[in-house]
Amino acid sequence: MDTTTRLVKVIYPSNDGRNKVEEDYNMGRKDEEEEKEEEDEKEEEEKEEKEKEDEDEEEEAEEEEEEEEEEEE
């Protein structure tokens, strides 16, 4: 988990035409959106790795079948 302190400036429009600026010290807490994005990325990477492994297994199975057919002939 990210433990750095970040200074976040939030700009709010105000009625008098000037923007109100608030500073917020985010004490190492990530936004829920950031955490969700990171989790989604990890899940996607895991899916891709699993798909690649499945493809490799299928290729090996096909090669073994071809070798068996050649041996039978």
C-alpha cells in the first residue's frame, strides 16, 4: 500500500466568480477508484496469464496427438 503523504488541491467554483481552493493532506490513503482500478488490472493480468497457459497446454496436446498419429503410421 502506498504510504506517502500527498497534498491534494481541490478547486471549487464560488458564486463571486473566483475559485475557492482547498488543500487536503491525503495521508497515504488511495482513493477507492484507484484501488479498484489496480485490482481490476491485477485480475485482467491473471486472466491473460491463465489464457496463455491454457493455449500452451492445448498446443502441447495437439503436438502429442500428431506424434502419436505419426508413430501409428
